Amino acid sequence: MTFNYRCSQCGKTYDIRPELTVCPACVAHQADNEPLRGVLEVELHGSITGAFDPFELLPVERAYFPPVPVGGTPLWEPRNLREQTGFPRLFIKDDGANPTSSFKDRASFMVSAFAKKSGISDIALASTGNAGSSMAGIGAAAGQRVTLFLPETAPLAKLVQALQYGATVYRVKGNYDLAYGISLEFSRRKGGMNRNTAYNPMTIEGKKTVSLELYQQLGRAPDVVFVSVGDGCILAGVYKGFRDLLQMGLISAMPHIVGVQAEGSNALCRALATGRFDAVPAFTLADSICVDVPRNGYHALALLQQFRGELVAVSDAEIVRAQARLSASSGLFTEPAGAAAFAGFLKVFPRLERGATIVVLATGNGLKDCAAAQRGIEMPESLISSVNDIL
């Protein structure tokens, strides 16, 4: 198998090298307050038949990956939810079971390996929380130095997690979009590798592994996949994995992808309707998908249009209810961004085929943001001293 970069916008191809992050021809037209232009994808050449190892479809050899068990996450079969909704082939992909309890480990794992192969030991990035704590943890296993820029609203658990892993953390007086810009300037001045979502092509390449796993776990491609959407990078990764499987002739059709956004952070939903991105301040309790300008917006929008995917917006109240219902019905406690995908399923399932194989991606563990989770439950306020106080 051989690999190269291809620009998702103009189609120009490039050799894979660490200093190349976005298409030079397209990024020359980059404007402020718009998604990245010239996002690069890894293009593969070759063939496989039958069973395969996902590492065969990655552009970095297995030997460069750090010794940490990323991927291979459980595919839950939620019996109670299946009975409640009438979907006997509903599955939940639990990526909160990754080493740092986040889907973002897939991207960090890939970036870490690429940095190792390139002889780079310093990695910087901006994050709403999960990508940062993920890169910090994976970097710790690889012996790499990680510098992280977090917006001031990042949940405390994610900040503590990154610091525990030994990352250098700077809290930014502002939102994720400001942190993103600062991190890029930092990398330009200090060197090393920047892991920013979509900006580093390996982030999409790492995230595609979830689709390869779903194919292997199900023995086929699912019919419908629900995925929460912020920057649009996970969405692109899901598409990329299934596109690779299509290219290899292992599946015959692209699954129907449903991207789910929070109503307060719905730039892609607006762009799908209007054809343009506008910078509107975002707000949602689902911090992992809270972005003003989705960095992978143009690329994600093109994929949705090409493969006839759809976008659904859910309110914070719907996210909170979905989080509590998923926990109480299945025993899977996911963070608000993961619950957003489930909220999207609950919103549209009446119009889906009952026999369809449906997967909801749960992208992070609920303990990463306990403050948000408390909105969906009633905390006991009184103390008891004996059983007589309650009987």
C-alpha cells in the first residue's frame, strides 16, 4: 500500500511530509473567520481482500505508534433501548473506552506516530478539552512534549487530566477559535508539529479507524451512523474510513451519515441551508462541539453533499435528556457531545427503517464533564443519619 496527500478542495496531490499541512494553492485564498481552505486527505493506493488489519490502511508503520491501546472500543447492544425504540439492530460505539476516555485518542495516536516517524518530539494544539487531554496522554506514552491551549471555559476535569499527563497548558482568555489561532502562531514560531483538527491531515486519518472497526465488528457497514459535529473533523474521518472500504471493494455503498449539532453551535447546519459560513458566537453545554467557525467546515459540507448525508440540530435540553436516558437505559454514561449524537437519533428515529443497522457514536466518557451531567439529574440535598430517616 502506498500513500499521498490529495487536496479536498482542488484535487492537487502532494507527497506526505510533516511540514505540509494544508494545500499551499488553496490556503493562499484563506480569509479570516472562515473554515480552513485546502484541507488535505491521505489517499491510498493498493488493494486488500478479506480480513485486514486497520494498520494496513494507515500511512505510518505500526512500529512508530506509542505503546497505548487506542481503538478496538466496545460496540454495545443496548437491549432496553432497542425494545423502547423498536430498533433491534441499534448499536452504541463506546469511544469513551479509549485510554484518555475520548474518541480524540484516534487522532492523537496517528499524529503521535507521524511525529515519531518524522523525528519530531514537540506537539502543540488548541482544544476545547478532549483533544488536548488526549494528545497529552498519548504524548506521555510516546515520550513527546505537548503544549496545549485551552479556552477559559474548558471543563475542569479535562484541564486536570492534561496537567496530570505532564502537558504544558496555557488557558486562553477567550474561546476555542482564539485558542486555535494562538496555537498556530506558537507552532510557526517554535517549530514542532501542530495537531490542530483538520489542519493536521493525520487527525482525519486517525479518526477514520472508527469506520474500519465498525465494519469488522458488524461484519458489514452499518446503514446509518449518528455522529456529533463541531469542527467537522470526526464527520470527515467517518466518511474517510468508509470511502477507503468502498475503494477496496469491501463494501458496496456509503452508509447514511447523520451529523448532529447543538442548536447553539450549528454553523454547518446553517451552511448546508445557505451555502455559506458566517461567524456567529457559539454556545452549548456540549463543549466538545462548541465552535464559532468549524475548521473543517468546507470539507465536511462537501462530503455531506456528495454522499447525501444530513444534519440535525438538537437543543441543550434535548442533549441533557438524551444523556440521562442513555445512562439510565443502557448503563453507558457519555459526555454531552456523545449524548448529542443520541439526541439526534431520538429526534429522527420515527422516520428510519426499523430493521436498519444503526450506530450512534458515543465520543467521550461522561465523567469528563460532571457539571453538565448534573443538569439531567436530581442531586440528593439532605443528609440522613439512619434508615429511619427514609422509611
